[in-house]
Amino acid sequence: MDPLCPVWQRAITGEVCWIGPDGTPSALAATPLLLGSAPCVALPYARADEIAGLRTAGTATFAVTDSRSLPPGEAGLARTGRVRVHDDVTGELFAAELLEQELRKYPPSRTLADSPLLRRENWWWLPRVIVSLDGPADPGLVRRPLARTNPARHALLAEARPDGLALRSVAVGDDAGADATVVLRDLAGEAGPAEPTPALAIGYDYAIPDLERWETWSLAGTTHGNTLTVTQRSGNPGAELTALTLLERTRRHAALSRACRRTIRTFERLR
């Protein structure tokens, strides 16, 4: 049995990490779902650009490291394997196999697809890019990164090392939001790579229990030891997750709808 499946099945959030065609690591956070017995994520087409490099990567690592998705005191779990990217442009596969799981785990989806009427009105929410981790589990490709317990300061660090993708749970300092050089503290006390290594640190927080706000932050650049030289950053570690106003909800819904419909049309033309 795949050791990731029971962890993935009960987790609220998970991470997908891979090395892109340019040799740099990429990662995203998403809702963990199971397609049959295969761990997967199902991204709305507004997020299709996020996994562009994954389509040719061949392999990826699925991980659960957020402590809120793990039993108290337990480490996280990560497994590397062959990855399959499926464009479900009609939304039929997602609606039949994955929607009910998402409705249980991701409350915002209920406002868009919790009834036949809503599914017709918000038809653009059902088409998905489904990324699944296929193939038998190789015990040598299963790792136990420490759980991240502080969403504002703990990140999952993905490093593109010569022997493949390495994952570490790290803490970043208060200077993570501004300085070009960030000191990392490995939660397991491990030393970083001796040579400069392409790396990406990703962290996120979400509002409990409704997940109305789910904000991701990342720092990309090069690690040398436990120092990250940042060349690109997004989001803000420790950002306050205040409730959205009615106007903000309306604007977010409209922007999400436009982005999904625009990208769906693009992929339909490519079929």
C-alpha cells in the first residue's frame, strides 16, 4: 500500500514539488484528493500556468507537512513518483470522481458547486487540470520531513540537488519579507548544501475553519549552506488573514470566473 494515501486522504492541504525544465524547483499548495488509489490534486484552470513546467517533468513529489493536516506530534510525509497531468476540460472526471471530496475539504467550493443549479451556473469551476502521482510506491523515495507548525515562519524548502529534488522543513527569519539574503534554520538541524543550489521555499496559511482566505508565500533563489539568496519572492510571510468584505468576495469571484473561462477556451482550442 502507498504510505502516502492515508495521510493524503485525511489532509486538508498538501504540497506538490518538482524540478522544471530550467533546472529550478517549483512547488504549489493544493487540496489533496484521491483519484481511485492515486494521490492527486485538481486545479481550476485559473491555476493552469502554475504547473506548466510539470507537464514535462516526468516525476514530482507529493508532500503533507502542515501540522494542521497531521496527527499531533507526527512528522510529515513525502513521496516521489511518476506524475500524470490530465486536462479534464469538460469537468466530467472531476465531477464524477473528485468533486465530493473537494466539497468536504475545501468549503469555498461549496458556494460554487454544492448543487446541480450551482454547477450549471458556475460551469467553469468543474473543468480541472488533474495531477496524479502514479505507479507503485518505492520505499527509497518516501521521506519524513518535520511538520511545519508556524505558518508565518515555517516553509517547505525544495532544492534541485545533483541527485534530484531534496525537501527540508525550515524556519525563516523576520527579514524574509525584505532582505535579499535570508538565514534559514533547518527544523531537523541538518546542514544545507555545500555548493550553491537552486531552491524554493514555500509557506502558506489559511483561515480556519472556512478556508475563505488561503494565502501562499514563497522565496526563490539559491541556497548555500543554510543561507538563501533570494532572487524572486511572492506573497508576504505572516500576512494577516482578515475576513473578506462583500465587495472583495464579489471581485474575487468575478476575477476567478474570468481567469478560468479564458484559460478553458485556450485549452479547448488546443484539443
